[in-house]
Amino acid sequence: MTTQAQLHCLCLLTLYSITGYGQEGKFSGPLQPMKFSIFEGQEPSQLIFQFKANPPAVTFKLTGETDGIFQIQPDGLLYHNKTLDREARAVHRLQVSALDAQGNTVEGPVPVTIEVKDINDNRPVFLQQHYEGSVRQNSRPGKPFMYVNATDLDDPTTLNGQLIYQILMQLPKVNNVMYFQINNQTGGISLTSQGANELDPLKNPSYKLVVSVEDMGGLTEHSFSDSVSVDITVKENIWKTPEPVEIEENLTKPYPIKITQVQWNDPGALYSLMDKENTPRFPFSIDQEGDIYVTQPLDREEKDAYVFYAAARDEQGKPLSMPLEIQVKVKDINDNPPTCPSPVTVLEVQENEPIGSSIGTLIAHDMDEKDTVNSVLEYRIVDQTPKVPRDGLFLVQEYSGILQLVVQSLHKQDTPQYNLTVEVSDKDFKTLCFVQINIIDINDQIPIFEKSDYGNLTFPEDTAVGSVILTIQATDADEPHTGSSKILYRITQGDSEGCLEIETDPQTNTGYVKLKKPLDFETVAIHNVVVQAENPEPLVPGVQYNASSSATFRLTVTDVNEAPQFFQQVFEAKVSEAVAKGTKVGNVTAKDPEGLDVSYSLRGDERGWLRIDPVTGEIFSVAPLDREAESLYRVQVVATEVGGSSLSSTAQFHLTLTDVNDNPPRLVKEYTGLFFCYPLKAPGSLIFEATDDDELTFRGRHFTFSLGSESLQKDWEVSKINGTHARLSTRHTGFEERVYNIPIRISDGGRLPLEGTVSLPVTFCKCVENRCFRPAARMPGIPPVGMAVGILLATFLVIGIILAVVFFRMKRDKGQHNAEGAQASEAKPLRS
């Protein structure tokens, strides 16, 4: 084969070098370590690489894992003469040496590694021809209960050896629902959610699956596949709630004691208990076999039942299924004696009760379980104190504890109290309870007045309410301080006006007749009063109140001169504020109790709006009324009796004035700061608000606005915003720098509309920072600037002249002083 043909064959190979290539070309190079990758299954006699020899080397030698496949020619051409099989050997490790003419190694050996790259030339095969498995009903969905496995001789790190599992068929397939699923990577078979809920061994005890495996990740139509049948047996779920457990309380066996068991469908589950009721003491435990124990004695009287949950989890702590509810009932034993309801049970019975009457019930308690033999109680009287008039006066029913009279009726005169000792027992214990029976007096005696007639009483009609006018007394022979002897006094005649009431002293049963309401000579002058004395407890049959329980007295009311009385303390009227003078606006009425005439007058009419007719009490207006000045006008009305002691009384008269439209609209405030910046660059507008002093109606105010002069319409415009606000706008920009007083006409739109014209001052001025700048005007008495400057200069000139004169005189005086000093020193002799 020529070199050109060899190169042509090399170009057909798919190979690559990791360590590098020769200097002269891609497929040739010096003798050095090399690594090649070649796909298996290629035709033999494929060239791999040509090594270049350096003198004195003249030939090459190949050793290592050639397997009779790899050869090298003397000129260094490495090739394989057989098809490569990765499954036979994936890596061939060779050595190449360069030899001289005598066969001696002059270079090398160097390692040459041949990696055989995989092609998909092997189909996947299941490890078994048939699989069998079982699953419990209600097993957790998604948790594998069995696996199917297949192998593929191709490289598992390539797509050729990547296997995908799937279920092709499920028999039977109930309602077209798949009960099983398979992990396509691991071959793990598990239940679907529907399978976990619906599998039932009673309906379908077994299922057949057809499972396939496919290489190439199932991504190409050129992949290989295999299939296998899987038979699955459905077993009954053993993760079930156990039967309720009954444990006897206070067991003396060694603890812990096994009481029940739970078991997950598969081994390896982790068990735990959860307290449903969060009790302070939880006396149960579970081991990893699922056995549940009670860990300490139970007390039924402390807690008679327990409810908790048993949970099963996998190795990762995930729940395998819903927890099971465990119910434990604590069985009672007779470990509690009967107990009395109280240290002493107190009962009452009326005297003269007939034989067989029930006095009351002694109810003892037993902490043992109700309605069992442990809590059945028996009662027996073992002692009676005192034994008068004889022993055995009472009987207690054996099982109910009801106490009865059995010999004779009781009399309080014999003894007011009996004490019984009652033995209460269950099958193992006995307890003594104590009962005190009080004899109650019956109401067989009526109240009797000490006298039946309390004579005549005379009181003036102005006697103060609450005054005691009479003291009465009745007595009762029944037991003191009971409902049978307590006396209530009731007036049955002579007080139809309800002026009197009687209070009873609870200690002495003395009755105090008092005034509840003022007496009125003019209504009733004489009261013939009948008083009945009664008990709050009903009388026993056969006994009735009679004349001894009644008393009378005569109350005479004397007349007292009283002031006139108004029929009401506040008189109200409502008129319009626009009524004419002399209009009647209301009237008042008073009556003198002695029937004298009444004269009316007003007091507090500060505005002088009203007058009152002194005879009829009619009130008239005498001046214009003004709601805006005072909407509710209050005055006092004085009623004075005529011809008597001139007693008087007063009442209030309230006159409400309703509004009329009598106030024209006005501006809500004085607008002094409205301005536009001069010169006006564009038409602008200002907003103002109006109001009036009339009453605000539910519709609010609805003013209309217009210019007060038609001549202003070319310069200004007024537009309404709402019922109280309007906008004044300029129509152009050619305004002078001055103040414009714009008359605005405002109408209120009333039934008799009023309108007013107001002046709105608007200033056009130069602006500084959007504020109106106005030069200060010269105030009277203040000179202009020039004159001020002249005055200031003249002042400075006068001050300068004064300073110069002072300075000149000071200098002259100083010269004279110096001359006199010199003369004195010449005349004065020197001292030695």
C-alpha cells in the first residue's frame, strides 16, 4: 500500500489524540507517549498512527496487550488487523520501542494507550425470566415494594448503556386505572395513589405486569429492549387499629406491661407514640417491634381513658401511613370508700308533717366507676339524737338515701333539732355521715293589732314627703324571725291617691305610716284608712286572716295657701321671625289651688320683643323679631295670685324663630390681598367665597354671581364654581399697574331673593418671587430723601464746629499752663 493510499485510509478513521500529535502532521510524529480512542466494530486493517524514527533507529517493535489485534510496521505505522470489541477489552496498553539495525533498543519503550469506544451493539437483558412480588394493601404510594433489574454490556457511562424501565401492561386494569408504577431509573415498583387506596385482596388477590427495559435512554428508535412478566400478590393490610384495650387500675405487676401491638406491612419501620390529649403524664411507650406498653400504674379516678396515636416512619423519618388511634380504658377496682357530701347535711321539715313525708335526701359519693358494683351505696341510720319523744322517728331508704318520717309528726315544742348518724357502705368500705334535721314552725297564727282604731290624725297639706304620721303595731305568735311571724302592712282602703306607705321594722314588726306623695286638701280632705297586717308566708290550710288583723285611722288634711301652679314647667311655641308686631306667638296657663284669680307677667325679656296679657296668659310680639340675633328666645312667665298673699310661681316660655330670607349675600371675609403680577403675561383668575346670615337649609347655599357693571364685561368675567364660590377672571392682559375695585353682584336665590353688591379690590403690581412688591409711600411729616440728606450733612457740620472750638480752647489752656510752670521753676530755689 502506498503512502498516499495509507493517508486516504487514515482520513476515514474517527479517532483523536489526547497527548498530542507529531511535528510533521496530524497522523504522524516522533516516538512519545500517545493515547488514542477508537470505536469498536470498525473494519480491520485500519491505520492508527505512524511513528518517526530518529537515527540510528531503523525499525520499531510493539509489545503489551496486543491480543493479536495491533501490529506495527518497520516504518512505524501502527494499525489493527481485527475488529475491536469493547466488551472484550475496553483499554489496550501497548509499548512501542525503536530498534537499530542490530535489533537493539535505542529509544523507548514508550506507552501507547488504545481506548475502545463503545457502540450500541448489546441489548439489555433482565436478570430473571420471571419476577414475583407481594404488596400490602394501603401501602404508602411511591415506596417500592420490589425491583426488576436488567443488564447491558454496553458502556454504562454512555447513552448505549442507559436503561429505562416502564410498565407495558397491567392485568386486570380495573376502571382503566393503573395501580402500579415503576421508577424508570431504578426499576423499583410501587403503588400509585389509586392503588394505595383501592387495592383489595378480597376483590383481586393478584395482578400481572409486563415490564420492559430499553437502552439508549429510550430516546431513539434504534435502541434495544427486553420485557419480562411480573406477578404481584396483594396481601391484607396489617397496619390496622388494634381493638380497644382495657387495663385494670393500680396493677401490682412489674412495669412496663405489654398491652397491645401494631405492625407495619414491611419490616424496618420506626415506631413512635403521639399523645392526642397532651396529658401532663403519658404512661405509655412503644418499642421497635411495635409492642405498646403501659409504663406505670394507672388511676381510673384520675383519668378513666386514654386516646393516643401510633405512627410508623421510614428511615428518613417520613410517615409511612396515617397514624393509628389507640384507645385504652382503665378498668375500675373498688379502691375508694364512700364520701359524705359535707361534714353535716342540714335538712328542714315543718312541724305536723304527716307520717311518710320525705324530709330530704342524703347523697353520698363514691369515686369508683359509676353504675358498677364498686360504686353501689347502701344507707342505714345507726343513731338518733335526741331520742324524744322516742327513738326511730326516721327511716332512710337503703339505696336512694331518702329520709322519711315513719312514726309520728314532729313538734317544735318537743325539740327544735334532730341529729342522725347514717352509715354509708359499698361492698368493701363503710363511712359515717351526719345529718341535722331542723324543725320549722308552720304559719298557723295570724297577726293581731294591739288596737283596732288609731283615732283621728290632722296634718296640713304641705307636710313634707317622708314624714312619719303614725306608728302601728301588730304581733304574731309564730316562731320569731321567720316568714311565719314577719308582718307586712298593706293599706286596703282610704288612699286612692297613693299618698301613704308603711315601712316595717324587721326586728319589732312595728309599722311606720309615712307620706309617699304630697297631701292635697283640694283633692281629698279626709282619708278613712284601713290597714291589713299579713305574713309573707302563706297560712296553713284552715287558718284565715280576720278582723283582728285589721286596723283603721282617720287622716284629716288642712288647707294651706299655695302659689298658683302651671300645668307644665316649659311652654314652647314656634313662629316666623317676620311676623308683624302684635301677633300672638303663644300662651301659658296656671291655676291657683285655692281658686283665686291669677295675674301673668314676663321676666327676662331682655330684647323687649314680647308682652303677655296679665289675665289670659296670651303672649304677643311687640317688636320685630330677628332669628339671626337669637333663634331660641327664652323668657320666664310669672303667675301671681290676685287677692291673696300674692304668692307666685314661674315657668319657662321658649319661642323658636323660623328663618326668612332677610339677609343679602356678602363676602365671607375681607379680601385685601388679591393681586396679579404686572405686567400680566396671560389672562388669570382669582377665587372668592360668599355667604349670608340666614339659616342654612339642607340644600345648602346657592348663590349666583355677576359683574356689578356692564361696562366691566370687556375687561372682566365672573363664573360660578359652586353654590358659594366663584372665579373672577381677566379677559386680556392690558391692565395698568394700580388697584381695581370690581363690583360683584351676588343673589341668594331665595323664595324672595335678595342680592347684594360687594367690591372686590384687585391689585396689579410688580412681583418679587411671586409676591406683590409695593414701594413704601411717603408718610406725612417725613421729609423726602434729598431733604433728609441735607439735614444729615448740616448736623455733621455743626458737630464738627463744636469739636473744633473745644479742641482750640483745650490747646490754648495747655499753653498757658506750661508758661506758668516755667516761671515758677525759675523763682523757686534749688535744694541741696
